[in-house]
Amino acid sequence: MEIPDFGIPPRLASRMSMAEQYEYLRTRLSRRRTLVTAGAVAGGLLTGCSGGSKPSAGATPTLSASSLDKAPGSSVTPFGRHLAFGADPRTQMRISWQVPSTVRKPYVRVGARPDDLGRRIAAEVRDLHTPGVEGVRPAVEQYYLHAALDDLLPGTTYYYGVGHDGFDPAAPEHRSTIASFRTAPANPETFVFTAFGDQGVGKAAAANDHVLLREKPAFHLHAGDICYADTNGTGKESDGYDARFWDLFLKQTEPVARSVPWMVTTGNHDMEAWYSPDGYGGQLARFSLPDSGFDPRTAPGVYAFTYGNVGVVALDANDVSYEIPANFGYSEGKQTAWLDTKLGELRAAKGVDFVVVFFHHCAYSTSAHASDGGVRAEWLPLFARHQVDLVINGHNHVYERTDAVKNGEVGRPVPIGGSTDPTRDGIVYVTAGGGGKDLYGFPAGVRESYEGHAGERESVDTFHWTKSRQNSPETVEWSRVRYRGFSLLSVRARAGSDPRLTVSAFTDTGRRVDHFEVRRGR
């Protein structure tokens, strides 16, 4: 769907930051007297939202329960459950979900057995209003609920149900809604985690979720561009946008995310200019993510956690991207400083064998968006200094994997089935952008090369983005594996006397197209 410009002339919009566009938009909407209501909800296809005719006075999410203390809840069914770790995955879990209309006193029941959910925890309500645009889209009200579970026991399976006045998950008629999760172990043990980016809503996205469940991951990393409610992804209020796609996405994802912590970060399509100057108001309403010392109120996709022997760091590459500059420099260097400190802490932490970093824009890729020079300039020196073991990106809708890269060149070839040592060889970068959205390709004449279809190693003519938003051509030899298909990454982290990361890529049908190992100091 092509959405027209909403009031900012294109030439002016191209010169404005997201914050400036937000202020322009806020002023414009405060004068608007008529908003289209949510009565025309796509013929009933998109559910879980209701309309409103109130004008937008800033269009920011309201974190208040008072507006939801109105309705009987017996006919309101929760949906879209998704989990996330707190700062300590051994003892903290965050449970989030959505309701299609107002409810009273939402809560979570939790216990050690599905028939004994004795602990009851009140939920926080985050009411998100999306203003309508006359003749284009209706206004939308969405209600997201979040409960913080603390003081849990490590390595323990818990059962939970979400409810509100009039809907008790422990009641016999609602027992089918009870789900479970498992906290991280007290001491490192072998586990699996999965990753991809650029998912969206559709058959391929759902198929990837099915393969993901087969891997039985302890958690999943989503490298941004989560649902594509914002269709253009430039971070401008003139982007095409329909908030109701989030309802579809959370319903699609619920069979996985209700039991697998769904750890997201921000892509360019996740900058939604309707909610806050930086575009992250929507993400703040929909997700509860770890607080790791970098203010989650301004950068919800920046955090870190440790699971077993692996430290994981999530970054917001919109802050450093040369390609899509809507949020360029918004943290004023604070994110990069935090990253330096956090990587140092993780590398020095007892029991942490590996450090994995994930974010959206690619450090090394030859596909359509190619490589982002801003990511390279700001973060790659830190990755090298702290000997990061694996970097996972999205953005390009393909699977592409490098050799070990050191000082911008091949430090060591890592063929399919090979092994690498980051302390000696450099770092392997994986583009895992085949999560479900329409696929990209590789430069003209460049062949795919993957397990069972491996070609001779070749150089590739590609480019990287410069600070002036120009394409700087480069010929590279680090592109080892290239697969143009829907896929996901599965990483088995082995603890003990011989720790290693075994990294595999699977298609949306479960066929393996790549695998290699990361072993330090071997």
C-alpha cells in the first residue's frame, strides 16, 4: 500500500531528522479536528484493536492503568503472549501480551505446575494510540500488558497464564491458555539459541517459526525489522504505516514467543515516527527488555544479558547508520561508550566463554543494502579489541556468512564445516536476514554458494555506505557462504572443558545450508 506524504513536503522531509519531523507532525495533528475511526478494520482481517476519534496531542504511549479500568473482561481474550529475559535470565522473566479492548486489573498467574498457579502478579498497562489520517487509515488503540517476574529459581520450569477481571487462566474453560518457560541454569551447560532478522507476517515467517521450535532454543534473537507495520523504513512520518500489522505479527509469533524468550532489537522499519521523537514509542509499548545500564526509555533495543557461558549484546544500529540517517547520532556517542564498557565486562566475567553481538544493519554483506560504513567505523574497532566471537545482522534479506575477518580482510578462510579462533583469526559476521520478508539477491553474476551447492571461492564487487550517503565500491573476498532463501541461524553453545559455538543455518524447510565452529585459543 502506498501512503502519501502526510503534510511535510518531500524536499523538506528529506532534510529533517526524526525528532524534527515528529514536532512538525505533532503541531499539524494538534490542529486536526477529524480523525477517521477504526470502524473500517480491513474487513475484519486485522483484529485486536479498536478505534478512537480523539485528536492526537503528541501521540505518545500512555503508561497508565486508569484508562483500562472500565470494561467487563469475560468476553475479552488475551493474545500475542511474548517473553523476554530480565537483566538476569536465571531469576527474571518478563511476560507481555495484548488485549483487544479495555480490561480491569490484568495479571499473571504463575506456579511450578499447570494446575497450581498460586502466585499472582499485577501487570502494567501500556496504552498505545496511533492517530488516524483522514482518507488513508483509521485511528487505532492498542493495549499492551507487561508483568515482571523476579526472584525465580534458576534452571526451573514455570507455568503461567495471563488474565484480568472476568478472565481467569486457572479456570477450567481457560486452562488451554496456560504456557510455560524455563529460567537459565545456575551454572553453564550446553544449550541452543536461534536468530534471524526481517521477519514480517506471512507463510515463510510462520514456517521459520516452526523450524525454530524444532531446535528447542533457550532464547531467540530477532535482529530488527520485526513486523513491517512501517513499510518504507526510512524513519519518516511520510512512511506507509499501519499499526494493526502488529496484531497479526504477535498472533503469528505467539506459538513460539509464549515459551521462548523473544529478544528483539531495532531495525530501520522499527522507527515508527508517530509515537515519539526517536520513533521508539511503539517498541517501548510492545516489549519489555532487560535494563542493562543503557536507558531503555530512550533505546529499547540496547541491552545485554548472560545465559550460561555466553554473553549477548543487543545494539541499535540506527544510531550509527550512514545509509538511513533518521536517527543517526541520537545517543551522542553514549551507546558506543556503553558498548566498550559492556564488552570489557563480559570478556572479564567469570564463566563467560563467548561474546555474541547482534544488531540490524550489516557490517559485512554483498546483498542489496551491502555494508554500512557507520557500523564499521564506530563498532568494529571495539569488536576487535574485545575479541567478539560472533556478530549477527539482518537488513539484507538473504543468508550470507563471511570468513574470519581481521582488519577488514580475510584473517582466515572458514569453509563450510570449518573452525575459527577469534583470538587469532578475526571475527565471523553472519547476515541472517531471511526471517520471512521478501527476499533479496546478490550482485549480478555472483553465484550462491552453500552446503551441498558450494562453489569456488571468488571475489565479489560490492560497496559500502559512506557518511555522505554515497556508495563506495569495493571488491571483497570475505563472502564465503551465500544463500538466497528463507532461513534462520541456530547456535549450540557447549560449556565445560572444551567450550565451543557450533553455528548452523537452516532453511524454512529445515535443510541445513551452512555450519562452522568457533573455538577460542585452540
